[in-house]
Amino acid sequence: MKLSLIIFLAFTSSALPLYAADPAAGKVKAATCMACHGVNGISNNDMWPNLAGQKNGYLELQMKAYQSGQRKNAMMMPMVKGLTDADIENIAIYYSTMAP
């Protein structure tokens, strides 16, 4: 029984990411986002969505969709073009942990 548990933990822990998303790093990277999406993640313009309190996975998925061209928007595509996967994860965790 103990051996089975040890083997299970060894395999499941190796599947964990080597780092966790960093909201503080996300805040730094999100500086350009704030021009449209607001300093607190609440947009002042009806054309741009609020990001504060959005689901982390949703934010990551949308940024990656803009980055790949799957989702097209003339303003967003250049904004996410140079972001790394870690940048996207950090920005997503930053906005998802903000209160709407």
C-alpha cells in the first residue's frame, strides 16, 4: 500500500508545473493593458471588456487565441504578440485574482 502511494505521488507531482504564475509579475506586464482595460481591470469604455475577476483559464485561452491568430482583433493581436507563455499566465492570474 505504501509503495503504491509513493509511486502515485511521484507520478502526479512530476506533472505539476515547475513554477506557479506570479500576480506581481503579471501586474508589471499588464501595464500596457491598463490603458484600455483600466487600472483596476475595469474598463471605462463599453468597447473593451473588464478583466478584473475573469477566470484565469479563460484569460489565458483568449490571449493565446489572439496570439495565434485564431481570434482576430487589430488592437489585441499586436499587444499579445511578444508575450511568452509565462507572461500570459502571469497576466491571467493577476486579473483573475482582482475583485471586479
